Amino acid sequence: MTTKQRAYLKSLAMNMDAVLQVGKSSMTPEFTKAVKEALDARELIKISVLKNCADDPRELAVLLAERTRSQVVQVIGKKIVLYKEGQDKNKRIQLP
């Protein structure tokens, strides 16, 4: 992913609400499955890390990206933005 594409995805994610939240149970197989389903449906998702989660958001982002075969767009504070190119060519986000 180029820096121009990453900047474009960041601008799209700026107006999005968090789709999922990581709580104190952190990374469970069910949560990973939910992230994967959300990425398949939307391509670009925002995840919020709650205060009661002891894990580092950057580490969580890398781990989620590995498990879901997606890319980390950005991590700001306790917000994670992930991108995974969709299967349907008609619904894909057009990257510059």
C-alpha cells in the first residue's frame, strides 16, 4: 500500500464510527472472527480499544492484521483502522 492510498483510507476512516470494541477479554477467537466478517462486509473498519483492555493498541492492530490477512491503516490512541480488499469488484473502495 502506498502512502497516497494510506492517506486516502485515513480520510475515509476519519468520519467512521467504531464497528467493534476490544474489551478486557482482549483477543478471543470469536472477536477475530467478528473482525474478519466485518472486513469482508465493509473493507475498511475502525475498532475501538476500551480502557479496561490492558493490551497495547499497536500490538493488537498487528496481531489482528496477521490473523485476518488485512493491513493496518493507522493506530491513533485507542482507535485501530484496518483495510482488506473485498472480493466483489463492484463494491470495492477505489484507491488512488
